[in-house]
Amino acid sequence: MNITREDVLRVADLAYLDLSESELETYRKQIDDVLEYIGKLNELDTANVEPMAQVLADDQTADATLRDDIVVPCRVAPEILKQAPDPEPPYFRVPKVIER
Amino acid sequence: MPTNQSITAVREALKARKISARELARDYYQRIGARNPELNAYLTLSEDRAYAQADRVDTLVAAGGPLPLLAGVPMAVKDVISTRGVRTTCGSKILENYIPPYDATAVERLEAAGAIILGKTNCDEFAMGSSNENSAYGPVRNPEAPDRVPGGSSGGSAAAVAAGLAVVSLGTDTGGSIRQPGAFCGIPAMMPSYGRVSRYGLIAFASSLDRIGPFANNVRDVATVLQIIAGRDANDSTSTTAAVPDYAAAIDKSVKGLRIGIPKEYFGAGMDPEVRKKVEAGIELFRKLGCEVREIRMPHTDYAIAVYYIIATAEASSNLARYDGVRYGLRVDGDSLLSMYRKTRGTGFGAEVKRRIVLGTYVLSAGYYDAYYLKGQKVRSLIAQDFRDAFAKVDALVTPTSPVPAFKLGERTADPLEMYLADIYTVTGSLAGVPGISVPCGKICGKLPVGLQIFGPPFGEGRALQLAHAFEQAGGATV
């Protein structure tokens, strides 16, 4: 077994994800199968291989992709707040975080 | 009006005043009204926006001046691409009522070129899936065979064009999500190079893989749409400053003497024998066109699915952290902030999305990062090197798009791993960043389309389109 019930619970906790009992066991089994399959990567010796951190990086120099940091007006707050489940303009309201 | 139109046909009809842009849009909405209840290709129709744009086009036509490239062309946009004022759900309950405050750059450019956005198309939730069965709003049916899937994740965009409910459409491709549904629905579909098309306004799934690209009824229309959406965008730092070539000019060039590589690894076990026959007939057609066909090796192909499901899920787990019930989308109340987060995400996301968040969080978590994520990034380097080595020897690669034709609804939903393996020939190019196009390559059992995939070198869209166009013109769709 590659992944235990406790692992799934720990990870779901890290991801702030509520899972039901049945989801927990179904996902554990399915993810276990996927990890088993992923295990085939161990057939390859990658000790001297650099990880790929950029896609098609040769083509993108820092000069080409970085721009000057200029402040421009952006008056979208009212429209954005309209999409919030519980807005209190100009704020997003959330359940109480700090107990007095 | 014929069912399947081209950009040229729309242009000529408008110029000859045979139809107005408004009448054309209305025709398409009537067709959608008749066909969509069965196909479920569209999730949201943007009629007000479409008619307002049609009226602008009709004003241009009346003035008799030059028309922009896509004047009056009815199009569909995958529901993971932001449209100002038009609901954008990502196929998820968590964004059921989300209305973006801005347009994606690709959408803005297409509208500026005169396109008429009819609506938003169904897809797997957050583009995670290969059959469109992971949509929270029900599956899409394949117009060629309604008991079968249209492919995914851009199933709605593929089905809309194939069924004549749009002339062109936009999809997104992370591991095959444009090319595979293009193959399943029997239409050309292209994933451009990483960095070729701005992703500003694309709701992110896996940022080192996600790309926007077109579906159309013919390769020329794919080239035209790509021409408009390609190029640097200051709002997307991953979009390249490399010049955009003239794709329309590229596609008419002769393919004689071009070297085509056939990677042996793409014809292995698990491939439907009928699909193999069609793709081999397609390769024979390239020989007849004067291409030099060579067998080559890409030794790390067989590891691509394993790498993909590490990297794509890791990036997804990070990108989808934003759905927290605070700024947009669903909120399910809880007795604390953390409980609100957990309930919102547990309720709002569907099964495949939750599975991928769990897997992605796991491969990134302390103690497992080196064994999975780092290992995956290293093997990704080897896969990209396979492509560099291949393009040192040949001008393009030809492979099947998918090992199987469109499968039946429900046939593969029980086993996620089996579904993942359907992407075996497409994820390689996604990981390497190269462009790929799927073109129709005959039908099996008289009705199920087969797709032939052409990979070009980085930013070699013109080369891939040129070969795809020659293949199409030589009768590739009926090999």
C-alpha cells in the first residue's frame, strides 16, 4: 500500500477539504492505484538529470518578460465585491477569526 | 445555410449581403435551441452580447469598408475562459453563479476581430477529465454518436463545432483536452506552443501546462483563429515576445521533402487495431504527398502519464486553493473560518477535482516531495529532451491522437487510472511545451472519427498547420 487512510486525512486537512467516510476510502484506493502506477518512474536513474522548472525557457529572457513596475488606476473593486458571497464594501466579510 | 460553415463562407455571405450578422446569429441560436437539449454542449448563452456585436458587424458591412478577419463569425468559448458579464462556471458547482468582471485576452482579441460569442461551452470540472463526464452540469454527447462521449475536457467546444452550433470555438489543453475531443468529434483542433497564446483570463488548472487553442471545421480556420489570439500580452508574463508568423501563408506551402518522424513508442500495446490501421493509412498519405517518413525513438514516452499526474495535480492543488468561499463562488457556512473553508470546498468540488487535490497535495507534502514531485520534474526534462532530439532529425512528428475512438458514456468512469491512460499520446507534447494539432483521419465502424496528431517544434505552429492542411486537402478525413 502506497497511501494510508491517515495519509489521506492528513492531506485533506492540509488542503482544507472535508471528505465523507465513503469518499475517504474510495479516494484512498484510487489514489493508491495511481501512485502504484507512478512508481514506474523509479525504473529511471535520474541522479544526473536537472528538474524541468521552465517550459521552453530558451525563448524567454528575463528582459523580455519583466516590465517596469508602474502604478496604473484599477477601479474594479465594486464589481469584484459584487461576486463575493458576503461583501461588506470595501471589505470581504469572513467568520470571526480572532476570539476576544 | 449549410450546417457546417467556414470563416470564408460567413465572410462571403455577409459581403454579398445574403445574410446579416444578426440573422446569422439568430440562425445559430435556433439550431442551438433545437440540438442543445440532447448534446448539452452549451452551458450559458450570451445572446445580448452576441446581438450587440452582430449589430456592430452589420454597421461595418453597411458602411462597405473592409471587414475584420472574423466579422460575424459565430463562436463558442469553453467555460474555463473568462467572459465579462457572462457566467463562467468551469463546469463546477463552486462557480455556479460566478460572473467575471473582465474578458480573457483571447476573447477580447477575437471580439475585436469581429467574432460573435454565442455562449459558453460545457467541460469537465476545471478542465479535469478526458470525457466531459466530470462536468457538474451533466455530460456532453458526441454529435457523431450520441451514446458516446465527445472527449474532454473541452467536450462542449468540440461538440458545438462538430454539430454546426458554432463555426469555431476556443478550448483549453492541459494534457490533451483540445486534441482528444477534436479527434473524438472528427474536427481539426490545435494546442499551440506553451507561451504562444496569452492565458490572461483563463481560470488556471495547471499553469506549466495550460494552453488556449482553437477548434474549427477545417485547418485554414484553425490557422485564422490562432493568428488572432497568438502573441505577447503584457497581462501574461508567460506569453512570449517571439514574432507571430503568417499562418495563412504557411499552410499553402508544399510539404514535399518535409521529414516526418514516426515515434515507435506511440504504436504500442493498448492501441485499438482499427485506429492503428487508419493512422498507418494516414502516414501512407504523407508519403504520397512527398514527405520523407522515418521511424524514430522517443524512449521516455511511456513515463509521460506518470509524470503528468504528478505535475498536473500538484499545480492544481495549489491553483485551486483560491476557492475559499471568501472572494467569489460558493460559500457554505461553518462555525469558524477553517470550518467554512473545509465545508465550502468539500461541498463545491466534484469527485475528480477532490481526488486530484488530495493527490497533488500528497506529492508536494513534506517527506514525499523528492520521491514524487522532484522525480516527476526530472523525468519531464527527459521527455522534453526526447522532443529536442527528435526535432534535430525531423521537421514534425506524426502519431495517433488517442489510442481509442470515442468510448461509450459511463464506460470508463469507475476507474480513474484507466481514464488517465486515454491521454497517453497527448500528454507528452503538453509536458514538452511543443504545439500539436489533431486532424480527422478516417472513421471506423463507419461513424467513429479517428484523429491523427502532428507535433511541430517549439513555435513551429506553421509547420504543423502546413502538414495538417496538406493532409486534409489530400483527403485525410476519409482514409
